[in-house]
Amino acid sequence: MSVALTRERPAGGDVARAFAAAAAVVDPEIPVLTVADLGILRSVALEDGVAVARLTPTYSGCPAVLAIELAVEAALLEAGFAARVERQLSPAWTTDWITEDGRAKLLAYGIAPPEKAGRSIRALFGEIEVACPRCGSTDTARLSEFGSTACKALYRCRRCAEPFDHFKCI
Amino acid sequence: MADGAAHLAFLLRLADDHLILGHRLSEWCGHAPMLEEDLAMPNMALDLIGQARALYDHAGLVEGKGRGEDDFAYLRRERDYLNCLMVERENGDFAHTMLRQLYFAAFMQPFWQAMTASSDPTLAAIAGKAVKEVAYHVRHAGEWVIRLGDGTEESAGRLRAAAEELAPYADELFEGDRVTAEMAAAGIAPEPSALRPSFEATLAGIFAEARLAAPQAPFPIAGGRQGRHSEAMGHLLAELQHMQLRYPGAVW
């Protein structure tokens, strides 16, 4: 095989490096969050010399899924791995998998982070207080169930009068 | 184990319901009565079309003839689509679209809930996501039905007219036949008739708040599950399939 066409094949101990490369990819719609912050990067493994990343979609129809999968594959190639990305549907992603770090980043970015839902659908619709990411007031109102993307709802703060996105609990 | 043909028919019925209703909702993009709804309806359309894609993909594997999601979505003839007739109805006004959305979501909510325990692991995985998405659809449509029904004389009148027009199509959601019986026997899906109490309870609560009398439907209309469609379907498919028919095999 021609040397020029052969990518460096890392040894088995490089799983952590492959994971770090995949984990650093950011979400195209919320660029302050990485796929690891979101919790959609389920695993990275080395299988027969190929770095296999498994990702799970946030929503069934999320239009960013393909872009994210390609970005993860590109990041692994960039890090010198032969790469493959697989879509994993089960278990279904939940906003509970967003890391604490990810929640803090969302808030700083101006998006109210989702509350913890646990497994109950009923909990999704319990009386929840959504605090304004700008002034912190909980005197807020939901303007629309569906905001700029499927994963966000549109709110308005009654105190500072600013509209803001709320990452819906799912 | 279920007969492969029944399994395939079941998956296509389910996928076609979602594709066609998703297409109808997407027609509102740029035409909704307010910006928030102009965002909401395409977002729900994305959920529905995303669910349809996963179902078509699975149908292709069950069929085992190499057909994929685009083949099922774009390259079949009208008689091969197995969606219920309600989802292909023209959008009408906003009240009509919201009430249709409520009917469909109120049916799909207990359906997906039951499907999370399906003996078909791919369907159970799809259901695990869809059951949460449909909960938002029920809430969204329900809030609008209440607001319209309990609103002005004009909005209440439009909602009543929508109810009269849609009521004859509700029974088809619960239609049972050899396909549904085989799916139930194989533990793949519940008999749709078993979901009726949950559906009726959801509607009864919302209709009461909306001051809307439960519409009567003495003459139910059906046929979609056997591929017999209304006139609206041909026009819809002309739009939906246009790109693939004009440029066969186009990809991007």
C-alpha cells in the first residue's frame, strides 16, 4: 500500500484521544455546546482499527443530525483515525443527559436550560418555573411551544421584557 | 413471528400517516396567522417527517428488497400509499388544521406509549423518542382548540365547522383488519381499537374546555388503509413527488 494514501492507524490505547476529538465537536445550532455537553455522543470505540462514534439524535426530525455526524467523522479523520459514525436510536436521548457544564453554558448563552424530567412524561408538563437567563426573574410567560428550533420554546420575561429561548425538557 | 407482508403494510401505514401530515403542516410555512405558529407548524412537521424517515428506513429492512426512505416517500403511486384519509385532507383554515392535529396526536400519544413495549426493537426505539414529541403536539393543538372554541363567535363557529368536517374521518384511525390483528398477535403493536378510550378521554377534556359539543359522525369515511384516497391526495402527491418525477434519481 502506498504510504501517501495510508492514514496513521493508531494503537488501541488511543481511544481516549479519539473520544476527545469527537467530543469537542460543537452543535451547529447552539455553538456553545459540544456533542459531549449535549450528551448525544454515546460512545467512541476502536473496532478493527476504525474509530466508531455512536451518536443519538435529540429529536426525530432534527435537521442538524447529518451535519453533526459529518462533523464528528471529520474530527476523527482530522485526528488521524479511520472513522465511522453510527446513529443509535435507543435509549432515546433526554435533556437529562445535558451535563451540568452544558447547562451553565446554555444559561450564559441566553438560553434557559431544561429542568430535569426523569422518566415520567407527566413530569414534562408539571408546573415549571422558567427563569429568565438575563435577569433571573421567574415572572416569565411562554409565547410559543416551538421556538427557532424544535428543541426550544419561546418565552418572554415580564420583568425585563426580553424574549428568550427555553431548551425544552424532553 | 409476524408475516413479513403484514409487518411491511403496518410500517407503511404508520410512516405514510406521518409523511403526509408532515407535508400538510409544512404547507403552512410562510402562511400561518402569526410568526409563532409559522415556526410551530414546520417544527411539528419536522418531528412527523423525522418519524416517517425512521419508519421507512425500517420498512426497507423488513422488506429486504433494497428500497430506502426516498423510494417509499417519493416513488410510489397513489394507490400504494396507505395513510388514513384524515391526514391528506386539505388544510382548510387554522381551526381545521389545529383540530386535525389534535385528533391525530390524541390517537398517536397512547399508540406510541404502547409501542415503547413493542416486540420489534426498532419500533420500540422510535417510539421512545416519538412519545415525548407527540406530548408537545397534543398540548399545542389542545391549547389552540380551547382558545378558538372558547374565543369569539367567529373562532367558535370555525371550530364547529372543522369538527363537523373532520368527525367522519376519526373512525378510520381505529380500523382493525388482518394487518392490525397480526401485529397485535405478534406483540408488535396494539389493536388500534384498544386506544379509543384514551383518545376519547383526551378529546372530551379539551372539548369541554373549548365549549365544543362532541361532533357526531353517522357516516364514517375510510379507505386509505387499502390505498383508496380522496381527490386531495393526487394534488398533494403532485407537489410532494414533483422533484423526483421531474429529475428522477436526483440526490443532493
